[in-house]
Amino acid sequence: MNCVYKNPDEAIEARVKDLLSRMTLKEKIGQMTQIERRVATPSAIKDLSMGSILSAGGSAPFENALSSDWADMVDRFQNFALKSRLGIPLIYGIDAVHGNNSIYGATIFPHNVGLGATRDANLVQRIGAATAIEVRASGIHYTFAPCVAVCKDPRWGRCYESYSEDTEVVRKMTSIVTGLQGQPPQGHPRGYPFVAGRNNVIACAKHFVGDGGTDKGVNEGNTIISYEVLERTHMTPYLDCISQGVSTIMASFSSWNGRKLHADHFLLTGILKEKLGFKGFVISDWKGLDQLSHPHGSDYRSCISSAINAGIDMVMVPFRFEQFFNDLTFLVESGEITIARINDAVERILRVKFAAGLFEFPLSDRSLLDTVGCKPHRDLAREAVRKSLVLLKNGKHPSKPLLPLNKNSKRILLAGTHADNLGYQCGGWTKTWYGCSGKITIGTTLLDAVKEAVGVETEVIYDQHPSENTIEHNEFSFAIVAVGEEPYAETPGDNSELVIPLNGADIISSVAEKIPTLVILISGRPLVLEPWLLEKIDALVAAWLPGTEGQGITDVIFGDHDFEGQMPVTWFKSVEHLPIGDGVNSHDPLFPLGFGLTHSRGE
Ligand code: GLC
């Protein structure tokens, strides 16, 4: 007899109810467990009915593995899951946060801060759709994206994962959810997860809530604000995600007024599930439960009790899953966690799996492989780069703009640490967790793009740190100096100095002393620009973290397209002025939120 839960013609809620009624406590706990791929053994998957597996940042089958290698790995895990007693498919999750960024050859789009500069909801939706296809091509079903943090302090190591300091800009960019998951049909019940089909992925709005508002921008720190400000500033983007059918939401490592989000029943259950009506599942962050043991010193079992009772449904354990199983089993059998709470969590997880069609299509679709890094996706990324660039200065005098640059100049100098470094262009969460330097994947550096853009008669001289001799004795028409930040992620990215690293200011100063100079800043955030240095620069462009398609930069600086970007964040004059808030510390900024020049509009 074809039981209800296996019948795709049955309503999702009927399938959920039927399957839940057949599950043992052990199988229910298995579904609530997410483990890292390195501990995912066949027995763990099959015998424990494991709900989900993830790749931590950079955790690949092997170095430079291709999408087909990833699909082989995920399908292998999935086939073990389908051999479990009830054959419940697993969800494989990854941080595809600016394209399928762990996979070699994938299209790498600008990080969120650059997308926020575009203010273009349709563009970001298209990026979501392209990302989803490349993720599914690798066999993966689930991305821990979008990050809808509202970053209020650029000292935060995750500032570039935030679309903007302005809540309304972040709200617009949540259109990526319907790109990733597909557009729910008219009448789709609000709050319920939606995934259109095999070219879409399960999305995850993160990190709920207030991750971008911590004191001094300390990562995983404490957000000290009233509920009204929390709701108005940091929570409204989640309403937009929920109304678009977002399937999962990740709890934040941070605290709200001293209470860890992972243990905050009021916010996770009272607000998110009850008041906002979210019917997908809430997932913990990486070892998020372990953090609950400090400073109270409580043991792991009490951390589990706090988190599950607060409203966490799936736990990104991700390694010590045997202890998680034993402790959660004890807590349910002792009554400290009710079976009703377990059933609620498992219902939510099953609901997402049914909505995503995983029971019908559990394995990868290899016909998608030729979409990985394909020209239409790279052209889309190039469009995004183009639209993300913010022109901050053009000419030492408005009547003498430097841009657009002349493609047919006699000789030009390209200098700086970021002129020919694909890894720097992509930033964190690319190939590895923190990101890395050099030719890390397939893409076009600024140097490649400049050589491609200029006329055949134009001589391009590239020198990361040009000597005085090079600068003085070559009669350059102009110089382009690309400097900025090295890749970073999360707490290692926390930075209270925010100076241009790698002697960037010295390179700029020595070149701009003698040659008309355009500076291109490749960074996840504004950095300190001293007045004397800004004075020396002829033109300045903020390029954020553009990704693999460097031609998006030359498309604009050489005038094929005009600038459109607007500052997604405030550019402060000094770190002493941080955080530049609404009214508070409202020192006159160097460049205000929304600022952006165009070729024609020079001021
Ligand atoms: C990380 C991040 C989260 C990410 C997760 C899985 O610590 O906080 O954004 O999705 O772990 O990599």
C-alpha cells in the first residue's frame, strides 16, 4: 500500500502528519540533527535517520573539486539516507552566499554590501535564481543565505555580508529569497515554506535577530536596544523573507540585552513562530548550543534543553552527534523537553523537505552541470559589479573630471595589491571559510579586464608597488591603483582601526604624487581615508568585493556604462565617530549613505 507520506498527490500537511505518526523518538531526534560531512558515516546517516549534513566553509570532497564531484558526494550521502527505515531524504547545506562560492569554477557574485549599493531588487532576485541553479548542479539542496543583517557598525567582521546599514535597503534585497526558492503562487499560505522545483534551493534567512547591531560591532556580541528598535531596525527584513516563503531561519550567535538568541524563547517562539507565523524550521548556528554553556558553566545537556525549549528545531551540532542524541533522548524521556516540542520541530523539518520536493527528487540533476560558471551567469555577475560601483570623487576640480578614462591612451600604470588578485576580489566565504589570495578559481582580475578593455596601441604597465623610477620615467597618461582588504570572515574580521591594509595608502600616495590617479578600493566596508590622501587622489571608486567578473569594473571606468551605485553604508571620517547612528554620533560623514556620483553628475 502506497502510504500517504510517499504519495506526492497528497497535501503536504497530510504527508507530514502521516510520516510523523510512523516515526520513533530516535528517528525524530535524527531529523533534528545536522552534522558536518567529515563525520557523516553510512551508519550515522542510515541508522540514525540523519536529518541534514553540511559543509563548513571550505569543507570540500577535495581541493578544487568540481560540481560533479560534489554531486557524487551528496548523492552518496543521500543514498544512505534513502536506505533508512522510513527512507526520509536528507538536506545537504552549504554557505552559498555570493554564488556557489565553495565550488571551483562557480560564478562568484559581489558580496551583499556591493549588491546593496545597486538598490536593484530585480538584479538580486536574478542572482538568487542563478545561484540556486549552480548549487543544485552540485547536488546541494540548501544554502545558508541570505544574511539579512542590518550592519550598524563597520567594525563588525561580517559587515560585507550585510546589504546595508539601512533597514529599507535590506528589505528590498530580500528579493533574493524568491530568486533562490522560486516565487510562491498566489494564495500560498503566509509563513509556510515554498520551493518551486529542482532548479531552486531551500533558503535560510540569517542570523535572527540583531546580529548587525551588537555593541561596537563585536561579532557574536550583545545588541543592547529596546524591543521597538530591535523590531523596527533588525526584524522587519524577516517579515519580508517570511512573506516570500523562506523555508528556514538561522538563530544568531549574538545576544539581545544579555540573553543569547539561541536560548531566547520570547524571540524564537513567541515572536518568530507565534506572532510572525513562521512555519518553516529554525536552525542553530555552528555549535551554537555549545556557546550557551558560558558563562553559566552549564553542561551540554542543559544547553540542549535551553535551546530546544526556546524554539530551535534543527541543531547544527556539527560533530559530537552521539552525545547530542543521548542527551536529547534523556531530556525527552525525563520530560524536561516535551514530546510536543519534538513533534513541532520535526513537523517543521518534514514540511520543508516535502515542500522542497526532496521525497520525489532526492538526487542531483546532472543536466544542470553545464550551468556552472556559464556565460549568462558571468554576464549577470558582470552587470552586478557594474551597478555596485560607487563613484566618490571624479577630478580635483569639477570642470576637470578624470573619468571616463581614455581607452586609447599611450601608456597607463596599473598598481596596487588588488590589481591582479582574484582571491582578494572575491573576499571571504570563497573557496575557503576566510577566503584566500591568488588565482583561486576561474575569473577575470582587474588587470585582465584592463588589458581586454584598452586599445591595441595602449601600453599597460602593471606593478604592485611601483618604484619612484617607474613612476617618474614613463610618462603615464594616468594610473589606476587598486588596494583594499585581504579576505576575512566572522570574528577574525572584527577591526577597530579600519586603515587600508598592505601599505595601500603609501602606494596611493607615491603614485598620485606624480600621475593623475584613479583609486579603486576593494573592501568589505569603508576604510579610513585621511583628508591629505583624498586630496591627492584624482578619482575614487568603491568596488566592495566584486567577485570573479572584473570586467564589470572596466565597463564603467572606461565609460561604456555610467556609474549607478549609491553608498549602502555611511563612510565615516574617523573610527572615533563610530557607530554612526540615526542621530547618535551623527558626525558629518566623509560620504553619506546614498551618496554616489555619475560620469555626467560630477558632484
Ligand atoms: C558560521 C556562520 C553562519 C554559517 C554557519 C555554517 O559560523 O555564523 O553564517 O551559515 O556557520 O557555515
